Amino acid sequence: MTCAIYRTYPPIQGIVMAEVDMEFHHPVWADEATEVVATGRVVDKFEKKGRRYVRWQEEFRRGDGQLLARLDNTFHVPE
């Protein structure tokens, strides 16, 4: 899930997943070779009750551009 964001932002020890929303649009079959292209972006940074959070979105598409899945994720970033 986090592959696209980790290309730009290396993983931080202690990240806590706060909220995840996944939408699946098309299956990937085990018996076929499927090129998957992942892209992601940070959409919001905020503080709540003294804790810092980051919200990001990621999309997974086939090599031909067909949408496979979309992910919205919010996680707590430790101090």
C-alpha cells in the first residue's frame, strides 16, 4: 500500500495508521502477468490533539491505464 509514497518519503519508525479507505475497481488474476503502476501524493498535513497527521492518496493502474484500486490513508507521524 505504501510503495508509491515511500519512493519519495522514506519510512519513519513509529508511524501509526489511523484511517484507511480502499476502493477496488478491477481484479488482478493470479494466472496473468499484470503490470501495475502506483502513483501517490500527499493531500493534507494537520495536527489533532497535539499529534501530527499526514493524509495521502495512492492509485494503482494497469500498464494500459485502467484503474485497479484507489487508496486514501491517514497516519500519525511520531515526534
